[in-house]
Amino acid sequence: MRVVEVTAYGGPEVLRTATRPEPDPADAPGRVRVRLRAAGVNQADLKIRSGRLAPVLGGLNPPFVLGYDFAGTLVDPAPGLPAGTRVAGFVPWVAEGTGTGTYAETILAEPEWLAPVPDEVDFTAAASLPLSALTAAQALDLLALPEGSTVLVTGASGVVGRFAVQLAARAGHRVIALGDAGDAHELRVLGADAVVARGAPAEEVAGVLGFAPARVDGVFDAALIAGPLMAVVKDGGAFVSASGERVPGPERGVRVDAVVGRPDRARLEELLQLLGAGGLATRVADVLPLEGAAEAHRRVEAGHRPGRIVLMI
């Protein structure tokens, strides 16, 4: 089968198309084959390819196959999912530690990773959702705020942030979105009550306090601004970072945590159903063939267009 391998740590040029044997479910009892139709390109893919995450990968070295998000068709039946079902999910790539990702024609997947894709959702849209939407949902779970709370979402123009704005609004929170000034109208349509434009940290803090002078109950920091934002959180509030790499120190009784997106079949099915019903919006920036993975990485690094780039397989 065709795959795209990271041949060495470095820039996008280290991504090369190669051929590998089809995975055999006999080699991993309990797992099932999924014939992929689409794979999302995530920021984590770029960090792994560059070598930035090499210290946490143990003895894993190139060549390996990147890729978290996927959508495709089940080859083998899984519990509650017959062969032929359209499914989506994500591979917990770092936790798996095998270097076997979704830039490939076929993968072996744990049934817990898989959720059925509604007929109204195409493979491209389905592959843009799993890791980012689950991360946003699980971050809000970590905030654990009652309905009606005021929540700041940073990085609201990004993929994870856009999902967080929508899900926080659906949960009944008052949402302040910190994002690109040009996205203000769209973010309000998605559920934000107020939008603060990106800028210097002091300007962002002032902007948030302008809408919430009594400060906010919680922050989901998808933009990884970290420390400066503690000034906008109420005493005893909550702060959740999108990465353990950028977590502020706790103060004034503020709960501080970092979210690590994890597979959750039931939650992912809910999110996909919501997407199919029009209650959740995703944004696909570009669609490229599998062989265009290097170009996809270049476009992500250049900030080519907001949204998820998807590889069609």
C-alpha cells in the first residue's frame, strides 16, 4: 500500500511516498482494518516531523508514518459497526509509539477509536474533526464550569479554538473569543458573545477585561499564551491549556490543567452527528492528494489558509 514516510527529522522535504505491506489484523488481535479515504494534517504532525517531539518518542526514529485524524471505510467488522461502515477517528500517535499513522491507504484501528460517519458528512469533513473537536470538548470538561459561566477561548480562529467556541456556547456559557480581527463576525455567528483581537498580551488582557470587568470564570488557552492570561481569571477559577508545554503556575486558587486529546467513541459519534445536523461547523482549508503531504506541511507552516488541510487517499 502507499504511505508517506518521514525519512529523517527536518523540513517538509523529508516526507516521501513509499510502499509498505498491507497491515494484517492477525498481528494485532482486537484491531480492525480501515481503508482510508482522508487524513487530516495536524500541528502535531509538523512537530513530530521536525524532531521537536523526539525526546518524548523514546527509541522511535524515522522512517515512520505520521497522521492522527482519519476517515474511511471499515474492512473488518467492529463491535456495533459492520464491515463497510463509514467511520472516522484518530490514532493516538505519540501514545501508541509505533510510528504507524494515517498518511496511508489502510490502518489497523482499535474499535474505541472509531465512530460512524453520518450520511450527510463527507470523508473530507469527517477527517477534519476527530482530534480537534474531542480536544475542545475534553478541555471544556476539564474546566468543569456551571452553565452560564464566562469562558475565554484563545486561538479562536484556529481549528481547536473554533470548535471550543461552538461547544462552549452550546453548553450555555458566555463566550469571549480571542482570535483574528477579521474573523470577528464569523466567531459571533459560531456563538461568541464578544471577540477580542489578537495583539500584545497586555492588549489582549485589556480587551478581555473590557468585556468581563469582573474577570472570567475559566480560560481554554488554545493559543498557548499562558501566564499573562492568569490576570483575567477570577480567584478560584479554572485555566486549561491546549498543551502541557505551556501551562502557567497556579495562583489565587485557580485550577490549572492541560488537555491531552484522547479517543472517545461515544463522544466522537455525538460530535459527528452534530456536524451532520448542522449544529457544528468545521473548516477545511485545502484538500490535497496523499502524495502532496509535503506541500500540505508547507502550507500549514506558512499559515496559508485557516482551517484543516486534508489529504485525500
